[in-house]
Amino acid sequence: MLLNVSFGIGSTLVFANLYYCQPILIQLSASFHVTYDEVARIPTLVQAGFGIGLLFITPLGDMLRRRQLILLLVVCSTSLTIGLAITKNLVVFEIISFLIGLTSVAPQILMPLAADLAPPARRGSAISIVQSGLLLGILIARVLSGIVANFTSWRIVYYMSIGIQGIVLGGAYMLLPDYPVKNPELSYLGIFRSMAKYIVTEPLVGQIMLTNWAASACYTNWWVTLTFLLGGPPYNYSTMIIGLFGLVGMLAVIIVPFFGRLLDRLVPWWSAVVSTVFLLVFQGIQTGAGGINIAAVIISCFGLDMFRQMQAVSFSTLMFSISETARSRLNALMTISVFLGQITGTSVGSDVFVGYGWRANSALFMAMIVFQLSVLILRGPHCPGNRWFGYEGGLGLWKMLPSKQSQLIVSDDPENTGCGHLAVVCSEKGDIKGGAEELR
């Protein structure tokens, strides 16, 4: 649990690097003496760097030692942030912003590591804690950056980031286990060949990527257009009040890990379907009354954040079940689908909101949630991995837990030419069921 919580906190503080710039664009424009259009490139460059890092860096977790890789990435992002804090040139600021996005992918390497370290019966809990860290990073960065820049210089935001990342680096050095390499024979080009193969040959990979893309688009659209909705009539709220809605989202995200034991017991397909149904309900509340009553906005904000988090944990659990030796590559594929969804949600959502209003925008993304549900129900909870459609295996709700657990004990036998003496011990009866001769 200590390691899981540490991973979650580290993910929050590193992932926040991608979002510090968003609330301070006006201050950046004034400081560099450029127009809003010019500084608007900065968030795009950060996200572009992050997208490239997802594709070309995170899969390395399957062929390199993840402790050393994570430490190197945090050192790089911390060093680059010093440049952001001191530069007086917009072009240099933009280049460094791109590189920070590129090197801020350490949380995406932590996620499969958490899945590897957790016992199967607790994997959902472990993933939910780290996943919460990612979403909290988005929300906390916006709140912190906006408040700090409101009372001091925007450069203080990045000095604060340097100190925070220094703490993360020290904590990672002390706590990160040196997990062995899973695929030492894997080549860098082999990574991409295997990722393409998974997309083509594994129906579950395609299903999760498609559903996750739509889910990410809906979630991103919600937070992007919420500012437009609350800043205009009938609400006309100030920037500070709009920022406080991030606290509602943070509360919803923090609650999810407390349901970790339930997620561990449920078949991941069921938790994904149930959370998607609830997303549809809360998006319906927003479509019906979001621009009329602020209570509808608050309820929707809490529900959409909470069940999007539960849905993401379910998707991760399903994806990691495909292969134990390719979790970094599978996580990279899933996160790429999230990244593409963010682009879709931002561009399409903004255009529809500006052109047709809040209700049309909300109804469109309500239809996107229906699309997610349609893709999920094509394959049942126990459908064989090689089938694209079907409900073979039934509709069992709970995971099958073994009636008795076996433990493999390995001890050195100095009288047998150094060979390991193996015995399978049944924990239920406590007797030895087989020795080295029997295994041979």
C-alpha cells in the first residue's frame, strides 16, 4: 500500500507538468510581448511532446529496467523546467515545453509496474490509486498554477515545479524497486511490430482502444467547455469560481480508490459497463439542465469524474490481463487512445459549443457514451480472447477465486550438486504434495 500511494503521489506531481501552462497563458503573452494566438501554441507543443513520448518512450518499460528509466526521465524533466523558469525568449520556451512533454511520461511507466507488483487479487486497487494520481495531476496543476500566478509571477509556478519534481526524484530513488527486465531479447523495432500485432490480432485491444478514445473525448470536452458554460450567461462566474469546480472533480477522483476492493472482486467487463451506464446518466443530467440550474452542473461534475475514473481502471485491468510480459506496450496503446480522444474532445467540443450551444454539445457527447456502451457489449465478460463478438463463457459477475492457494517453495540443496529442491505446498492442508523427483 505504501508503494501504491507513493506511485499515485508521484504520478500526480509529474503529470502536472503538462498542465501548469494552461491557466497562465495571459501572463505569458504579456511577459513575452506576443499575442494570445502565439502563446496558444504552448499547450499544443506540450501535448505533442507527450504524445511522441507515449509512442517512443513508454514501451521501453518492456525492454529496460524501469527504475533507471523513470529516474532518468524525472531528472530530465526537472532540469528542463529550470529553463522554463529563467528563459526570456518565447521560441526557447516553446522548445523546452515540447521536451518537457516528451519526458513527462514516467507515470505511464509506473502504471504497468504497479500492475506487475500487485498480487492478482489486488491489481484493481493498485491501478485505481495510480490512475487517480494521473487525473489529480490534471486538476491540481490547473488550480495551483492559477492561484500562484494570480498573486505572484508566472515564473514562480515553474520554480515551484522544480522543487516538487526534486521531491519526487528523491522519493523515487528511495522507494522504486529495481524490477527485472521482462523481455531482454526484445529489440526497439520489435516493440512497434508487437504493438501493431496486438491491435490486429487481439480483439480486446481494439475494443478497449476504441472505447477509451471515445471516453477520453467526452471527459476532455466536459472540462474544456465547462469554462465556456460557467463564464457566460446565465452564470457569468469569475475565473476563480470556475477554478473551484476542479475541487469537485478532485473529490470524485479521490473517492474511487476506496472502491478498490469492489473493483478487485468484479469482472472488469462488468465494472466498465456499469460505469459507462452511470456516465450516460450524469451526461443526461447535464444535457437536460446544465445551462439552466447550477445544481445540475455540480452533480454532473462529480458523477462524470467519478465514473470516468472507474471506467479507466476497468479498461487498464482488462488490458493488462492480455499479457504479463507486454504491459508497458499495452499501456502505451491505451494511453495513445486517450491522447487521441483528448484532441477530438477539445477540437470537436469547442466547435460544437461555440456554433450550436451547450445543449447540442452535451447531447453529442451523450451519443458518444452510447457508442462506448455499444462497443463494450459486442463481447461478453468471459468471451475468449480470439473472438471479436459473442458471449461464450456466460455472464458471471464476480471473479473466480481459487478455493485453495498453492505456494512454490524453492530451497538450495547442497547435497544434490547445487540443484534447487522444489516442493509444492498446499496452504490449506500444510502437507508437501510433490518434491523434486516427482516434478522431474
